[in-house]
Amino acid sequence: MAAERPVALVTGASVGIGKELARRFAAGGHDLVLVARRADELRAVAAELSAAHGVTAHVVPADLADPAAPQQLFADLAGRGITVDVLVNNAGFGVYGPLVDADPGKLLQMVQVNVVALTALCRLFLPGMVERRRGRVLNVASIASFLPGPLLAGYYASKAYVRSLSEALAEETRGTGVTVTCLCPGPVRTEFAQAAGMAGAKLFEGPNTLDAGTVADAGYRATLRGDRVVIP
């Protein structure tokens, strides 16, 4: 009997860095759990990767801005007997403009996705990895995690949280067979700018702007090595 393939769960897997990371893990022989809000896009990614690499790709539409979503996702996979070997917390977005002018609901949704859901998923999936003495976590932060960011204050702060949490978890899990990696890209050509209300911003059009595939390559390799922080 052939050995079961490891399973990688990727949030925000329908576009951008998340989609590219799903491609890397599929090419590396992982079955997938693809999570995002847009079911049609997820199904297209699943069909592409199943056809290209012969992997099984489970599609789980979910909105991580819903506080109940992480627990529902965990329970759904447990009910189907799916063990997650790699957790990729990629989902996230920004809100551009002065904090005093930000839509309160959207601002709190950002914190829910970038901070709360990521933390909840780590708490839900890490115990099983530690018990099995194998597993990998990749949390996608940003180079923004290293400094404050006026006009993206909440976003920068949320990514500082992600990096801090990731580095602490990497130390807490040292010697358990589990690794935690934090990916910190700079500006990337994705839907981020448009979703944040920054369409046309020069920050995302300069010579140092990376494509999502380059960032995913760096994150994937660093995760396999067990690196703690990687800046593409």
C-alpha cells in the first residue's frame, strides 16, 4: 500500500501568495485543504492542482472574519479524518487610511482575520502536530512587521503580532519535531493593494515589487528547512 501523502492546509488559497503556496506544496507531494471565501476560485485551483500533480485537494469555503470559522474548520476536518501536517496561515488583508477614518467593522474584521483566526488555527492544529512529533507551520506576515506604518497602522501592527507570535512558537516547539516559520515579504503584486483601497499606489509598482510566485518559493523552501523567519 502506498504511503499516505502529507496534507497542507492553506488559507487564502484562491489567489496571490496563497494560491502559489498551494501550487508549491502540491508539486512537493502534499494533498491539500484549500480555504478561502470564494468557492468558485478554490474549486478552479483544486482542479488545476489535482490534474497537474495527482493530489487530493479538499475545498473548504470559509470566511475567517467569522469568529466561529476556525473551530468549524477544525471540526470539519476532524470529522472527515483529515490530519493536517502543514498549516499555512496566509489569509489576511489591509485597511488603508488614517485609523480615525477607518470603517470600524472592516478594521475589526481585519484584526479577526490577520490576528485572531491565525492564532486560533495555531492553537487548534499545533497540539496534534506536537503529539505526533511532526508538523510545520508557515505564518505569512510582512516586512511591515518590523516597523510602524502610518495610514496602514492596524495592518502593520497585525503583522508585527504575527511575527512575534511565530518566533515565540518556534521556540516553544523547539525539539518537538514541529517547526514554525514566518514569511515576511515586501510589496507583492497581488490583489492586496486593490482590496486595501490602494489601487495605483507606487509602492506596488516599483522595481523592488515581487511576484507572488517568487515569495511562495522562498516561503516553501524556508518551511521545509524549518527556518524561523524568511524575508524574500
